[in-house]
Amino acid sequence: SSVTKLWLHQNKLDYGSIPKGWSGLKSLSDIHLDNLKGSFPLILQDWPSIQDVNFGNSLLQGEMPDSFCKSGTLHNIVVYNNALSGPLPQCLCQMKNLESIDATNNQLSGSLPSCIGNMTFLFEIHLSNNRMSGSIPSSISSLGFLQTLNISYNQFSGELPTTLNNASSMQNFEINDNIFNTAITGLDAFFNRLGVTIFMYGGSCKMFNNRWKCPIPSYVLNSCNATCT
């Protein structure tokens, strides 16, 4: 089939799964559905040209399978407002063409993969309102295009890695409503740059509702909404 784009969202279609016959859509590059139910569709690996997938506002549940990572052409994956659970698949780091992932408002657990720095084209990470934990990997500094990191409303903790000083493209840094409980030190380059970026181009820095040790450095408070205990 020569179909390249399939947008069927915002209709009143019955909830269900993707028909098996759609595996023949070998030219499909962009799909947007919001009526899916059940486990994460395995059919993605049958679409050799797929780049943009939006299954947001569906009823998907269970874990994201490793077979999802076989979609080497995938650029953007949107699965917000579902009931996906379990950790992000470790093989996600092999998806070197991935530019953005939005899994906001699911039930994901586990941590950010330590190999996330391998995804060098990634510029947006939206994982807020899940059940994730652990710390921010130091390898995140390798994401030279990363503009947005939103991991708010989870259970992340630990120290902020000083390698964030190398995250030169950051524009939206939202880590509020977690359980970070350390002092903030050695990150003046990161927060000073972020403050200038927010002032000139817009953006946000939200770090409140954590357990930061007081005092919070002035270079943080000049750029961010942050509170300490």
C-alpha cells in the first residue's frame, strides 16, 4: 500500500487493537490512534518506514515490549494517558534516531536507562506522573540536543549529576514533586545558562516539592522555582 499517514484520532471508533491486515502498510510513516485497548501493539516492527507514532489517550496496558525497539526508523513516540506499566525497555537506547518520547500519565516504574546518553538525537523526554524512581543518569550530558526533561510527579531521588553542566540545549527542566533530598552543588554553569535561555526564549525550571537540603544556591533560585527543607 502507498498509505504514508493514518490519522484516525478524535473520532468515536470502538476501542480495540490494530487490524492484522495493516501490517501490509509498508510505506506508513505516521500513525495517530486514540482508540487502542490491550497490550502495546507489536505491529510496529512490520512497518519499515514508521517515524511518528501517537497512541495517546488510549487504553493500552502492560509493558512496552522489546520488539518496540526494532522500529529503527522511529523518531517520535507518544503514549501519554494510558495504563502502561513496568520499566522502559532497556533496548530503547538502541533507537538512535528517536527524537522525542512522551509517556506522561501512565504507571511506568523502574529508572531512566543509564545508557540514555546513546540516544544522541533525543530532544524531548516527557515522563511525568508515573511511578519511576532512581537518579538522573550522568550520561544525560551526552544528549546535546536535549531541550526538555520533564520527570515531575515520580519518585526520583539522589544527586543531580554535575555532568548537567554540559547539557547546553536545555530549555525546560521540570523535576518537581519527586524525592530529591541532597544539597545542590557544582551546577552553576548549568543553571546560569538555563536562566539565560528561559529569559531570552522562554522555558521553565521547576524543582519544588522535593526535599532539597537548605540553602539552595542563589544561581538555582535565580532560574528556578525551588524549595528546600
